[in-house]
Amino acid sequence: MNRAHTSVRLRWLGVAGIELTAHDRVLAIDPFFTRPPFWRMAIGRVRPDRALIARHVPRCDWILVTHAHWDHLMDVPDLARRTAATVWGSPNACALLAACGLPQAQIRPIHGGERLVLGDWTVDVLPGEHMRAPGFAPGPLPANLRPPLRLRDYRMDLCFSFSLQIGRLRLLDWHSNRLDWAVPADVLFVGPGEPSAYHRQLLRAVRPRLVIPVHWDDLFQPLSRPTRPVLAPPRWAWPPVRHMDLPRFRQEVEQMARDQGMPETEVWIPELFRPYDLAATAREPAG
């Protein structure tokens, strides 16, 4: 990989959201900006914040949805309706998009094992297995969905990861507890909340040159406030509950990569909405 590769601009949109721009076409995955407060998980209905959506993604051609939870899907119908983007997602995700008023012509169901061609992008849809989420377990959607929806209405069925390629640049947006479906990539997007053994195995399978943690910020913190790490999953240690430690994640992953013969691998902790040139960053070393 070198600087002659197609220029690919990345923006991290917060939570699991990423935006990729190449050849002036925009591909978004799990764009989410509304960020309802924590208490909304129990009561009330929530409308997407259309002003925030329009401000942060003014144009879009394609949207991929990893799964149907609210922090991955709730802002997608408004974004797609405004930009005329086509959306790919699971059957539950498609039903939720339709219930929120997105025209059927913009909705595409997908399943693991499919290959999509989106402009110059080739996207392989990989099966995934979501971590256990109390109150948000997989299952059928509630009957008679009526927007605005409750957060618990966003019930997932299937979960996907996406392997994307443009030119020789390979990206893996990884969302799975199981590692069976991991494939090699130059750039790996992954949540930092799993145990070290999990990340060690994932690095061995993917062998990335660049690792970018996502879904580590507090999804209940509005965008008007500074970004802060979310609470990490509980553990049998003291303290049992703590915030995600991004510097520690970077140190551990880079050391794991060196131990596996990948001394050039680095971890980027992305800044919200800052543009990055992935093709230049993940290039192969000279010689």
C-alpha cells in the first residue's frame, strides 16, 4: 500500500458511527447523533434530532447498519430520507426503517455471506454475534410500531461486521463476540471493551496495520458536551466498574502486535468528526 492508493477520508461520528469518503462518494456505517439520556431506556419515546443529523452528515450515498439497536439505527431513517441514501440492514432493521417512514426503494435487506458493490467499494457482509445486552436481547419486533419509537422498540435480530475494500485498501468494521468470521484487513475498527485474550486472537486473524477503537464513548452524553469514555463491562477485579481506559488499550494492543511480529501496527484513538486520510496512514513501509 502506498500514497498512490485511492484517497479515503475517515471521520469517526461517535459511538459506532464511521463515515468514509472516496471519489467524492460517502459511505456511512451506524451514524448516530441524537444520544437520548439514560433514563429514556425505561420510559418515553424519542424523536431523532434532525438538526444534528443534517449538521454532521450533510450528504451521503450509502448507509450500512450493523444491527438494529437504537444507537446504531435511530438516526438512519432521517439521514437517508434527507440525502436519498440507500440503506442496507437486517430484516428487523429494514422493518424499523419502513416503520419510521423511509421509502421501500431506499431499503435493502442483507444477510451474512453477501457481497455488495457500492460504487468503488466492495463490501462483504460477515455474520456477527452481539454481546449480551439485558433488555435488548434478539427477538421479534413489537407489533404496531408507531414513531416516535421507544428505545426498547429497536430490537435486533442479526448482527453483522463489514469487510470493505477499495483499491488495495482493506477495512474491517468488526462487531462480533465470535472470532470465526474475522478476515485480514489493513485497518480494523473494534470496540475496546473485550478482554485482552479476545483482542490478541483478533489481531492474529486480521493482522492490521492500523487499529481504531470505536463504541468507547458515553452514548448518553450529548454532543454539546466533551467526549468521555463509557463505563466498561463489569469485571471480577477492583474496581469492578470503571471507564474505558483508551491509553491502556493502545498500549496493550501495540504490544500484542509486536509480540505477533507486527511492529508497524499502531492504534489511533480518533477525535470526534476529525478527518483522517486512511490510505496515507495505513501505507506499507518503504522497501
